[in-house]
Amino acid sequence: GSCGFYAAVNASFVPGANSSPQYQHFVTCAKDFLSAARANGWPLDFFSFHSYSNPDEAIRQVKYADWILNEYGFTSDRTERIYNEWLPYVAHENVGSAKQAAGIATELIELQNGPCDVACIYDARCGVGNYAPLFNPLTYKPHKAYYAYTAFNELRKRGTAVKTTTDGTKGFHACAAKGTDGLAVFVANDTDGAMPLTVAAAGWTFAKAVVTDDRRTAAEVNALDELPPHSFALLSLRKAAE
């Protein structure tokens, strides 16, 4: 597994925020390995890599991993892309916070259409780990970020991804899915400020929302016209005729 592409750069991607010799070595190591695999005809069934960057930078690195694999001939039909360690806002003061939860929700949303096949948060163990983002290691109770996964699971259960577009506001992210249980839209605000929220889905009408922010954890509300700072929500919509 590559320890990360923090220092990665090419014609399409800006340099990572940290280009220290250690981080540059991670890129060099990956390139040398892929070069050897290509030269020797090794069947590279999968390639795994890490990132502990915050969401926007982490997704850039996911895209870089896909780019570099293609550069060496290991296309997605030949080599599985496994993003096997990731966690945004890595600091003890962020563990269990709305900020880290919103970052995790953001990354889940962006990974839905990102060029990787498997993404494994670090980590989901219960009762161990000073940086465990999903469960409190002392009480074993869920942190706020756990509910980003329950929200995403509602999309999975509906089964059919729906194309989403946003107005381009930086820090706002969305994805959606539909099924027999209706349409669900997963939204996240990965910024320090509140954002007005309007959902336009032809033929569908708002039913309810489940919101997690600094004050609330998986709280059901009947109306939601803004996303608070560092928050995410699962919006449930039903057919307008119902």
C-alpha cells in the first residue's frame, strides 16, 4: 500500500500541500513499484493507497492514484483501486466532532463518483484507537460521524444512483439515490458558515430530513432551509402525487 500521494504532481494536478522529502519518497516509491510491475509483467490485481488529508485534497489524491495507474498501463478493468486508509481532520480535538463528521460525509459523497473501487475509513473498530472516528473508545457509543454512514446506507438501500448537480458553492456536496422507498439526497456542508438549502427534484416533494451538526445528532426535522456549519443531512423525498 502506498502511504500517500501528498506530494504528487503532474500536468493535470497541482502539487500537494506538503512536498517534504518523506512525502516525495512515497510518490517515488509508488512510481518505481509500478515501473517494475510493468517491466516484469506482474499481474497487478489491486493497488492500495492512503490519505489523511482533508476532503478536497484527499479526493485530488484519489484521482492522482487513478491517473498514475493508467500512466503505467494498469487500467481500471485490470487493477482494482483500493483507498484503504482515509480520515479527514485528523487531530485529537476533532475526534467525535461535527467538523470531522461533516468531512467524512463530504468524502463519502465525493467518493461515490470518484475513481476508486473500495474505500475503507481508518478505522471502524469499537473500543480501541485514539483517532477512532466512528465510535467513542471509552463508551463504545457512536460518534457523530457514524451517522454519515447510516445516511449513506440509506442511499445504498434505495439502489439506483441519481445524477445530482449543485450551484457550485465551495464546501457544499451532494449525491442521491432512488428506489421503492423514494428518493434520498445526502448533502454535506464542510465549511465554517451556514448555507441556504433548496432542493429541486422534478416530480418529488420533501418529506423529512435527518440532520447532524454541532448541536444535533441524527435529529429528524420536518423542514430544512439551511445547512448549519460543519453539518450533513439525509433528505427523504416522496413522489409529488402521493
